[in-house]
Amino acid sequence: MFVRLGVFGTTAITAVTAQNTLGIQRWMSIGTALVRAQIDAVATDLRPDAVKSGMLANADIVRAVASALRKHGLRRYVLDPVILASSGTPLLDRAGVRALRRELIPLATIVTPNLAEAAALTGEHVADVAAMRRAALLLVDRDGAQAALVTGGHLTGTTTVDVLYDGKVAPRLFRHRRVMTRHTHGTGCTLSAAIAARLALGDPLPTAVAAALRYVHRALLHPPSLGTGPGPIG
């Protein structure tokens, strides 16, 4: 995906999963020292123009990532707060969620929770557009993110709504016609990665968000149709 968007991606692996389209069967976190060494290795040689995090597994890794971001002065940080898999498997415990709120949200250029993640981070029930607006405001005005994009793919209806708030202007709503498909695996990961790619290319944040949302919408329209469960997007 990074190559398709015109950037080169490097990685620091935080966890290894055994999963398919039916869900995650098992997972194991990587040792914190090795996670930190991976970030240091990339940042000191292939310094990124933007950074994105996904599954962080536990509070120790959250703190290691925050420390590395501060040490290397890494900017344009997109925080995808992966807390639960789509199948419901927990991917970050309560201590990890608390650490994420304290350590990473204040460093984030943008945080991109879905409805369940927004609820876990804010302590609010998030099930409609009004609640999405409130959650976005809390993540920015209370918790310190520069911006928040609360994604509404899990809302019902024929239209999806995503809410962007940057603390400067009123929340902006992005609306797309819902793509009726079971192949939705990877939407959140792809969205946050696409935002990071566009930020690395120099887009202003609202432009990067709009471009990333369009990219995911197109990917939903053209899945490879793999697996017997919710397969990957295109």
C-alpha cells in the first residue's frame, strides 16, 4: 500500500499474530527492548517523514514507543489505537489503554479510533454522530491530541460518517455511500497508514484525511475476495 501511495514504509514489529479471515487465534507481544531497538534502528538511518502505530499489545510497549518518539523527535504521528480486533479479541489491556491515553495521545498529530475504541478512550458511549463529535472533542481538548478522526464504519445505514476535529474549527464530517461487502478486514489499519503516507508527502492534515478516506473507499469496492470470513480490502 505504501508503494502504491508513493512512499517507502519501514516497520517495527510489536506483536506476532496467528490469524486469518475468521479471526485471531493467538498472539504474542515482542519484547520491549527489541521493539525499542527496531525503532532506534530505523530512526537513526531511515528517518521517517511520518509515523503510524497500530497494535501495541501492552503498557510497556506503549511507553517504549512514546519514549522513542520523544527521543528522536519524530513528527506527523498517526495513532491508530488498536484495542480490540474486529472479532472481539482484546489486543490491548486496560493498563495499556491508560498508558496510551497518558503517553501517546498527547504526541499524536491525529488519533483515529473507531466507535468502540473511541468509547474505550473517552469513557463515553459512542454510537451515533453526535457522540462521535463529543468523543473527538474530548480526545483533542481534554487528552491533548492535535486532531482526532472518529470513524463511523460500524454505524448502521446506507451512508458512513467520519468525524474530524483539529481543535481549530468545528468538527468536519466526511460522508460516503456505504459499500455493502463482507470484505472489510484491515480498514482501520489501511486508513491510518494512508493518512501517514499523505502526511509524509506533505499534505495538510484535512487533505491527507480526505485522500485516505477516498483510498479506503476504493479499496472496499475492489477486494480480492479471499477467505471464508471478513476478507481483506483491496
